[in-house]
Amino acid sequence: MVMSFFRKSESGLDHIAHQTISMLGDARHSFDLASTVIISGADPKAIGADIDATDDRINKAEQALRSELVVHVAVRGGADIGLVLGYTLLLKKIERIGDQAKNIFDLAADGVSLAGADDIDEFVARRQEISKMYVEAADLLASQDSVAAKDFLKRSLALNDACGAKVGEYMHSEQPGSWAVPRAILYRYWKRIVANLAGIVTAAIEPLQNIDYLDDGVTDITDD
């Protein structure tokens, strides 16, 4: 069963579909804030409350929607079990990328800042690229555009590989650890976010059993 998030149906899950998109928007908000603090060198205390509140909102939304899904199954029986399982997986992925944003913020809170670094332009460009992918993923959940989704997945895999290559580069760098380690950790978090965004998009176009996989279940794209 391929998930049809906004397709008119008798499933009664329209509210959950829209709330799922809202959660993804919150996750992007946290990502933008956390990544920008590291890049700009802004005071983490200035956005800490916003990050915490957004994370709390994502967590509470996940819990509330899972409860709604349980009630839905109780009322309708097993007719929509595939959709319900798909939504459960999807909600967990969004919660995970919200957690990754918190991890990025924790780097900034620990004193990591790339402000003024020679390679700052690279990090600014990468942050913008990933931020746009949140919007694309949300649009693809709504549009069910399989052609655009396949293009997104192709680009996300390439970006995932690029982030992984940067992690390896920093691990073998001759620069001091105080320079290389924060960069490697940031790229590792970004890599996980990209992988989970790809998993979210597979939910829009792939059968339940192939969520997180491509090529009819051959290629595993997860990175928890």
C-alpha cells in the first residue's frame, strides 16, 4: 500500500496527514535555528528556549497522533492497518530529525562556532541546501509526484555520500582536533537528517514494506 496523504478518501486520516506536514515544518525550524547559530556564532542562549519548545511540540504531536492512530484502528478495524503503520514510521522519522537539530544545537551550546572560518561559505551553502530539502519533502508528501520524488531521492543519496565523504576527510585531517572534530560531527548529523528526509519521501511513493529502501527493497537508505 502506497500512502496517499492528501488524497480524498474515507480513511478519516486527513487531520493526521496535515499534522504530519506541520511537524516537518517544525523540524525544519529547529534545523535552521541550530545550524545558523553554529555558522553565525550567535549566542545559543538566545534561541535555546525556542529549540526546546519546538522539540517539545514535535514530541507531543507524535504522541498525540500515535494515540489517534490507535483509536482509528480500534474503530475501523484492520482495513487501514497499512496506512496506520506507514504513518507510525513516518512520525518517528520526523521526530528523529527533530532530535538531530537538538544535537546540532548542543554543539553550539558547547562552544562550537564556525563564524569567520575560512571554510564558512561551504557550511552556509550546505545548510541552505538541506533546509530546502525539508520543504521539498513536505511538498512531495502532499503532491505524491513520483517523478519529482525519484529526482529528490537521487539528489539526497548524492548529498548523503558527500556528507559521508566530508566526515572521512575530517577524520583524517592533520588539523588539530578542535578544528576537525566539530566539523565531522556536524556533517554526521547533517548526513543523518538527509537520510531520514529521503526515508520520508519513500513513504510517499513506495509500498509500506519498501519505506527506507530503494530499487524494490535492495538499497537501504537509513542512517539512524
